[in-house]
Amino acid sequence: MNVAVVTVGDELLAGRTANTNATWLAEQLTDRGVAVERVTTIPDRIDDLARVVNEYRAEYDAVLVTGGLGPTHDDVTMEGVAAAVGRRLEPHEGALEWLAEEGGYSHEDLTDGTGNLPAGARALHNTNGVAPGVVLENIYVLPGVPEEMKSMFDGIAGEFNGVRTHREVVVADEPESALLDRLAELRDRFDVSVGSYPGESVRVAIESTDLQTVQAAAEWFEDRTEQPS
């Protein structure tokens, strides 16, 4: 299963808010064996959101969108997602009933449009807030508030599954350029993917869906490199 993550918000693009939602979601999905192939941040603009979501929903098994849910003028995510699939926004009776019965909100308590969701969408109830999320075709829309996003994702996590990838990291106390031949031989000998990340030392990440292969490859490479003291 491959997915794209789309985070929405001018604050993210300006660097005033750290994009912790993207990091958390990518980690959760990867741990479930799902390949995260895109993480894209877009401004609070309906046209941009509609264009990106429409492109990604055709290319990936699922698109997860976070941020831009709520009653303020810059909360345009629902409108953008609806435009991406050619649906209109309309009051969602199930979402409104849940807000009334579980949240204790009457219609008069809610800001206009709070329960307006794309036609035909499945509502995702917000146990830590007010604004509901939705599932529409293969698009999942979650709140931007981290606590709300995490609890909502926990409720749908079972819909994201794949083959788990195992990972071992070997730290080499040598220049990356000196490791090139051994990295090439590592890839030739073992059916693994390899990434090298230089810093004070070089971190070599070895990954495969087979645990024994990863362990054997890591042991082989570690035996042939200098380790930090």
C-alpha cells in the first residue's frame, strides 16, 4: 500500500508552526508496512488543495490530508477536497447527530458549516474536538490539531496495512567516500535497500522485508567497517 500525506496551512509554510503531523503520520504508516511516497505542504487555498488531492488520489492507494478543518475563513480543506472529486458540501446528519449526542452540542451551539461535509462522505468523529473528519473515496481528511489528528487516525489505523520493512543501522567511523565499494558490494550480496547518511560518522541504514536478510547484511557490513570508539 502506498500513500501520500498532504498537510495544509500557511503557518506551516511560513515556518511558524512545526510540521509534526507529517512526521507522526509517516512514522505510524511506515510501522504498519505502508509506503509513504509523498509528503506535501500546501497553503490555505482551495484551488491548490483540489489540484494536489485530485492528482494524488489517482496515483496512490490513499491520500491523508491534515489541517484546515473548522469554522474560520482560512479553514478551506473540506471545500478543496469536495472540489477535487466534484462533490458539493452539505450538512451531514450523522456528524451533526454525533456532535449533539456525544459532544453535547445543539445546532445553535455550532458555528455555521461545522457539520458540512462533501456529499456521500463517511464522517470521522472528533473525540477531542468539534470539527469532524471524513473519508471520501480514498481520501482521508483529519484535523490539524495534533491531539485531534492522532486520536482520529487511531480510529482508522486498521485501514492502512502493508508488508512491514525491517531496518538495521550500522554506524561507520570512516568518510562516506571511502565506503562506496563496500556499499556497492553490500547491495550486490544481499537483497536489501541501503541508504548512507553522513555526519560526524556515517549512518548506513539497511532495509528489507525479510528480518534475517537485514540482520545478515548488517553483520556483514559491520565486520568490514571501522566503528566509532
